[in-house]
Amino acid sequence: MPHHMSRRRFLGASAALAAPLFVPARALGRNGAVAPSARIVMGAIGLNGMGTSDLRSFLGCPEAMVVAVCDVDRAHRLRARRLVEDFYGRTETSGAWQGCRDYNDFREVVARTDLDAVLIATPDHWHVPIALAAVQAGKDVYCEKPISRTVREGRILADAVARHGRILQVGSQLRSTRNVRHACELVRNGRIGRLHAIHTFLPFGPTSPLRAPEPVPEGLDYEMWLGPAPWAPYTTDRCHYSFRWISDYSGGNLTDLGAHDNDIAQWGHGSEYSGPIEVEGEGEFPPDGLFNTATRFQLRYRYADGVELICSTARVQGVRFQGSEGWVYVRSAIDAEPKSLLTTVIGPGEVHLYDSPHHQQNFLDCVKSRRQPIAPVEVGHRSITICHIGNICLKLGRKLRWDPEREEFPGDDEANRLLAAPMRAPWNV
């Protein structure tokens, strides 16, 4: 579609012309609720790496029916389409599934009136523009972490989800694991005594030498890949997985894997709807080359109750809660001291956190029930805000005060300007 066409005009025109293949499940319920007996018709946008993994998970959920795939790389979307067609060719016997269409432009997907929900697993700088368009078009959204590229974008999306009454699940899959939930319940119920520090450990970041411009590969819509980001010449290391080390598109390991570990930190602390009140730290950045996000760093956040969160690069990864009477460490595995904590049973009168054994299934259940998912957009926004303000601290090289209620640095214009980033025309949120 022409880039000069506004999202609002595009959605209006396309919705009027589209002939749906299915009656959307939400049409069978009341007040936006999906009828429990209906299958949830989905489209998938962004289909490399994690997008393919999420797509496979949704295909394994009987309540879901995938009918559209979208990626600006033709090879990715055709591979995904074959995956969907092969799956339903082997498993679908009801006759309801009528095929899968592939798209280059996400706007054509969100304009389809037969879709209930979309999966978004694009590079980070596209998360909010696409999710916002989907929400405004009446779709529920499963969006990979990090939910945003800037604090301001995340706030805009979280407010829009609430305003439109949509369900949005952030791809913070570690929340839907038993070990993480148990570790956070141990902390929330005082099993390690008074919590005084949380350590999150993230991998070191890579560097990359300067690359000469290369021809754009056949089948890649590079202009659409860049979208709202500044124009830059194509090189292999700029796109696909490597984008996360370039600040125009992402925030390095701090916003990539830190979106998981700092989310767990706040879940265990009980501050998942708030945040710290100050941050200080230091980091190392590549002196030159294509990648420009921090390779090593240590950040120290302080919360209003005195608890400190220390987020640093290390050769291990995970979250360690340190209390006055013991500690608990968790990532995929869990460890604790005293060891008896590992077999502690949380009693019926204690704090029990949201129990979700399957992250994608939890999203589908919530699309039907309209209950909030285990990783709702407001929590995802708060979790990645920690990472965003940490990157701002590293960039400015000084201690910052933070107001988690107003979501700003009090009296600090220089820092507040970094809470948002300009978007290349015609894109905006």
C-alpha cells in the first residue's frame, strides 16, 4: 500500500471493501466478548525467529485458527504460510479453515474484518505502531516483548488498549513457568525475610565493525522494514536478529533480555504497576561500528520502600532476590538458601500469583473471557520502562530521579526529551 496513505484512511477503505472469509468470533458474543465455543481467528505479523516460535505455539492451541501471515521478507512469510498450510492440511477436518493468505503490509491484515486477534513479533520499533493499529481496528493482540521502543510509545499503547477494551498479552513467557511464579511467591510471602535487594544478570552485548552498504536482497521490502526509524543504508547486520544492537530499533540486551528479568524482579517485589524512584549507573559502548547499544553496564535502581534493583551484565543470567533470612535465584531453573525454600508450600491464606501454565493459551482464554492475561500491557509497559530509563541513564552518564506515577524525570528536561523519539514520516502514533 502507498506509504502516504494514513492508517485511518486505509483501515476505513479496506474494511468497506473486504469480503471476510469467516464470521469473527467476537460477533458471536456480547459487548466485545468472544463466545466460548468459537475459534479465535488470527493473523501473524513478523515471522522470523520468535514469530515462528509463537506461531507454532498458537497452531498447537485448538481454539486458534490462523488465516493470515505477514512479513516484509517474502521468504519469511512464504515459509510461515507453508507451515500453516501443512499444519491444517494434516489436522483440520471440520472444513472451517479455508486457507491462509500472505501479506507484505500489516495494514492489510489489521483491516480484515474476519480477524479476532493478531500476533506481533516484528523488530521492536514496529511493535507500538502495529499494535496500536490493531487495537484501533478492534483486534486483541499478542505482542512480543519489549512492548515498546520508548516510554512515551508504551504509555500511548497501554492507554489505547484500556480505552478500546482490548486484550493485550505481552510475550513475557517466563511468567507462565512454575519456577518463576514459585520464586516470586516465596518473596511476596516473606519466605526470605525482608527483601532488600534484587539482582538481575544479563549477557554482554556484541559489537560490529562498520559495514559498507549492500544491495537489498530480493524479496525484502527494506523501506517497510525501516518504517518509522531513520533511513539508513542496508547491510546484513542491520536487519533481522541483529537489529536489537542498534538504538534506532531497540535498546540492546537491556531491553531485549532485560524485559524478561526486570519483569520478574518487579513481579517478586510487588511493584509491577509502579517502578523505581531513581537510577544511577555506568556502561561501556562500542567506540565505533554499526552496533551502538551498551555492551557492559551496571545500573542501580532504588524503590520508595528502600529496595534496590541492581541490573548488570555478567556471565550468568537470571534474577536473585536477597532477603534478611535467605535468597532465591530463578531463571529457567530455581535455587535458594535455605534449600528448604524449594519445597515450601504456599498456604491457602497467602499470596498466590497468577497461574498460567501456557502463555499463548492464556491469551486465547482471556480473549474469550475478557479477563486480564498474565502479562497485560500495563505490566509490560512498566517492566520495559525500567529498561528504557536505564538506557537513558547510561547515555547521559549521571544519576536520575524518576516519578513512576507521572512517568517523567522531575525537573530534568534533558532526560525527559529522551522518553520519546521522532518517527520518520508518514508514520506516527
